[in-house]
Amino acid sequence: MRTIFMAVLFFSATLAGCVEDIAENHGVPGGLTLACLRNDVSALVIEIDYSKDNQPTSDSISTLKSRLASVCDKPGGITVSSTLTDFTHSGTWTADDVRTSGHATREAGPLAQSGVLRWHVIFPSGTYNDDSVLGVAVDASTIAIFQDSVDEAEGFLGRPSRDDVEEAVLVHEFGHLLGLVNLVYDSPSSHEDDGHKGHSNNEDSVMHWSIETIGINQFLTGDIPTDFDVDDRADLAGLADGSIPARDQIHAS
Ligand SMILES: [Zn+2]
């Protein structure tokens, strides 16, 4: 039985100051939440690059799209483009590796195209350097999901199944790109877990701390959440309407 690691899975790079050159500043998870929540940028493209045998399921993709559509105002639509990709990387992955390979394989940066926000998720082979980690959000627009570890996270008798875990982890990491929980704002409600910063204390939220670690199959059996809870949604609504101030936002130059 594996230990549940309490890793902090987002990386608050100290990129202080005004964001003039977005090519040089990739921001922190949550740094593009307003670009998603509001309609100033009218369309969202989710770019998926997967290595051989690591393609996400169509169920995961459709659930992700519907969760994002329920919180982000995108009159220009949300589209997903998936590409089989060779990451030319061997061994385990660090956060820096994810950033480097992510930026090298994406078609364009998050705000490179006027009117379009691009978020990028890679599904490489291999594991994170802490192999209890199923997924990571490493900057304002880049995520990795480690399918080899997702396979290991399947529960007893397939409850939860590896596909259930994949779906939950995918939505969870995009929740970090939306700034959940308290990554770029201070929630008026106390739903951040004291022992797991950046995560929810509600096991019925997809932002619960256990979702992105292999211990998910010991903590949550059977139905695992794939959606944001009322507190998560209230935070996102407050960010969208400005009643909750957002920090560290990247703007199109
Ligand atoms: Zn997380």
C-alpha cells in the first residue's frame, strides 16, 4: 500500500511585477482565470498532446468541456484539439520538464492569438518524480496528467475505475488553472483544506486534496467527484463579477 503524499502540486513561481512580455512570463496556475471566466477573450481552445497509449477517454474530454462551459463565458465556444505527440523525454518528470516539453509541443502560447485563450494539457508516458502524483498544473496554462500513475490509482474491483480517476484528475487540474482554491484570490468561505493548501476540504468537490494523488483509491471509493462544489462555484462567480479581487493575472499585451 502506498503512502498518500501531501505534495504541493502547483508551483508559485515568483514572477513579480507587471506582465508586459507574456512570452517570458508563463504565470502561476490561476493567472489566466479571468481570461477564462470573462468574455473579453471570446473563445477557449484546449490543446491536448498525448503520447502513444496515453490518449484520454472521450468521456474525460466531454466532462472537462462541460465543466469549463459551466463556469467560463465563451461566446466563441470551447474547442478541443488532440494530437498524438512524441515528447522525446525519458525517465521521470519534474515540473520544469513539464513546462519545457509543454511549451515545446504546444501550437501557440495562451494569448498568442487575438480573441482566443489556449490551455494546454500533455499526457506523456512515464511518471512524475513523485510517482504518487497523478497530475500537475505548472503555470497559468500548462498541465500534465500521468496515465501510468492513473492506471495504478484504480481502486479495488475497479471502484473507482482508472477512467473515473482520469476524468476527476483532468477536471481537478483545470480547476487549478481557474485558480481554485485560493491560488490567486482569498475566498470569503473557509473551504480551503488547512493541511493541503490550494485544495478543498470537501470530499464531494473535484478540488478535494486527494484527487490528484494515488491515494485517491483509498480515500474515496466508488463515486469520486468530477465537478466543482457550491463554494468553488461561488469563488469563480465572485472572480468573474469582480466581487472577489484576483491577483497575478496575465493580460494580452
Ligand atoms: Zn491539486
